[in-house]
Amino acid sequence: MNAQNIYDDPDFQAGYVTLDRQVRGLDGASEWPVLRSLLPDLEGRRVVDLGCGFGWFSRWADEHHAASVLGLDLSTKMLDRARTDTASATVEYRRSDLDVLDLDPGSAEVVFSSLTLHYVQHLDRLLETIALSLTPGGSLVFSVEHPILSAPSIQGFETSATGDRFWKLDNYLVEGERVRTWFVDGVVKQHRTVATYVNSVVGSGLTIERLVEWGPTAVDVEVRPELADDLHRPWFLLLAALKPGNQHR
Ligand SMILES: C[S@@+](CC[C@H](N)C(=O)[O-])C[C@H]1O[C@@H](n2cnc3c(N)ncnc32)[C@H](O)[C@@H]1O
């Protein structure tokens, strides 16, 4: 496996487990209500969770009566905890590098991925694998760091001479590796433009249903004024796509 496996790094893990979304699960993920709204009914469906992490979504899919759930991740630490936290025999976890993943054709009705595809180097290959694995009418729903967030050489806000706050966007059109400090130095992510995500999904033969540029709303900022900066740029890109064919919904 050539992919970086930073989630197995003990110092990285020590920081990662303190995130609200890893303490409280899906309820601690601010974008979850919108991401959830993009999902089809899971009842009786075969679900694949790409980059399943601690298995929060895999368990949710099981609770929502998926016929089977396959959670895939590169990190043994993430998978170990996912297995410990999951009692149901409907959910299977498997170690897998998404850059070389093969899935059986027609083996899933729903493929889901939360905040993982921006680690993958060969997105087109993966999307072709996903498209092939879906049955006609099947759904792909994923979230990634929004490209405006992932682009800059140095991430952060600045204050102009007139007191305006702005996000320092540079290198948006320069796709490829970004090496960040996030709990530890040297965390490698892949920056892609919005157009690349859209065109890669379209190129795989799937039909895009919805695209969401997720960030806090003005109402969220009224409740939590510390989010005011976040009205300047989205946090996450959420996308729902369908495999053409009979509708499952
Ligand atoms: C930000 S976490 C998201 C975990 C989970 N989906 C969630 O939302 O809580 C990203 C996950 O992707 C996994 N990952 C990163 N690169 C991967 C790769 N090439 N193949 C499989 N999993 C990968 C990491 O190990 C980690 O568990």
C-alpha cells in the first residue's frame, strides 16, 4: 500500500479522538443533517462505507435496516475500534486502500464516503470502481473538504487594512498534494477543484443529483458568533449522484 496511513500514527490518533465528531459521532458532525438528507432509504440495501473510520456511519446504516454494510478503511487503528464498537453481524469491516480498491460489479445499492476522498490519489479510478459496483438506480453520496478550504498553500484568515476578514485563497487551480499540520506534521491530502470532482463523477457515468457547498448559515452564526469567519467560505463539498437505471428510492 503506497497511501499514507496517518490515522495509525499514535500522536495523530491522540488528537483525532478528541474531535467532537469522534466523541459524539454523527451528532457531532455539523454537516450530518444535510449529508443525511442526500441519502436514499437504506432499508434492504447493500451499503459500502468508504473510509469508514470508527464506523459511525456503518452502524447508522445498520440501524436503518441496510441488508449489509461493508466498511473499508486503510487504518488498522480505525478498524479495530470500529469492530469493538459494532455488535451487529450485518456490518463487516475490511482493511483496504481505496487507491487500489476493487468491488464486485453490481454489489451495492448505496456507496457512501465521509471526508475521505480528499486522501485518495486516483479519484477517477475509484469513481469508475464505484460506478461499476452500483446497481442501476444506486446512489453515491460523499463529502470532502471543500476545494476553497483545501487549496491554499497556507490555510487561514487575514484582516485587511480596513478591518475586513478574508480567506487567503491561492493555488486554487493547482491541483495535487497539500501537506498540512493537523495534530502532527506531514498530513498529506489531495486538492482538486470543484470542476474536477463534478467532471470525475460525470465521467464515471453517474448522474449528479445534488451538490452542496456546506458551511454554517447566518442563523448558526447568531447562535455561535465564533463561526462568523466561516460565512466567507464553505467547509465541505457534499455530492449525491445516481447510477442511471431503475430508481430505488
Ligand atoms: C477524516 S477520516 C473520516 C472517517 C469517517 N468516514 C468519518 O467521517 O468519521 C478519513 C478516513 O479515511 C481513511 N483513509 C485515508 N486514506 C485512505 C485510503 N487510501 N484508503 C482507505 N482509507 C483511507 C482514514 O484511515 C480515515 O479513517
